[in-house]
Amino acid sequence: MAETTLPAELPDWIKNHLARYIETDGEDGYYWDATVGGGKGLVTTLLLTTTGRKSGRVLTLPLIFGEFDGKYVVVASKGGAPEHPAWYLNLAANPEVHVQVKADKFKAVAHTADATERAALWPKMVEIYGPYADYQKKTDRQIPVVVLTRA
């Protein structure tokens, strides 16, 4: 996979989190202070790397995750914005992604949870990060829940 670039449009707090995660091989960036985004306490994060569906540019972002039945789960919330985040559109177009959890780096295949999976996973993710429920109320789109399975 090509080298990751940090898009200028990323907020500084995301750039800082990403840099801490990469520089310490996950030891520093693994936990994120969720109070920054309205949550409570520390939550675990992984790094998700996708390839731009239009640009071909490699994009890596830190995302809150849960682990259930040996699979990693992330939420494409974009803070309740009306449109999906770019990383979600990228993996919908190309589900082969790279993931880093602490120092563990691996290829994975992403899929959007179907209705049954989402019904089971959404409440668990809201338990991890409560603001997801508020984000869903802010938008007409159903916020996707994404399952990452080791390749």
C-alpha cells in the first residue's frame, strides 16, 4: 500500500491523534479521550486505511471501534452529517482495507452490516460511544455500521 498522506482538510485534533498512534506504534493513540467529542472517558481506536475511490490516494484515519466475535466494528457517523464520510464511500467502492490495532497491522475486508447485524451491533457501539445516538437523530440517513474481517 502506498504511503499515507494527511489531507489538509483534517482537523488538527485528528491529525494529532493519527500522528501519536503512528509514532508510538499504537501505544499512545490507541486510547482516545472521548470527552473531546461529547463522550465519556477513554475509548479504544484503530487505524483504518482506505484507498480513494476517485483519487487513488491512501487515507488513514483513527476510528473508535468495538470488537465482537473476533471482528472489528466501526461506525460511519461523520458526526451526524447528512452525507457519509469519505472513508466509508472509499471502502464501499473497495472493501479491501488495512487496519492497525495497537501494533497489530493487517489486511481486512470491510462490509456494511445488514439489518440483522446492525440491530445487534448498533446498541453495542452506542454503549461504547454514546454520542452516536445523537448523531443518528441529527441525520435522515441511516448511519452505517461497518464490520472489518481479517483477510
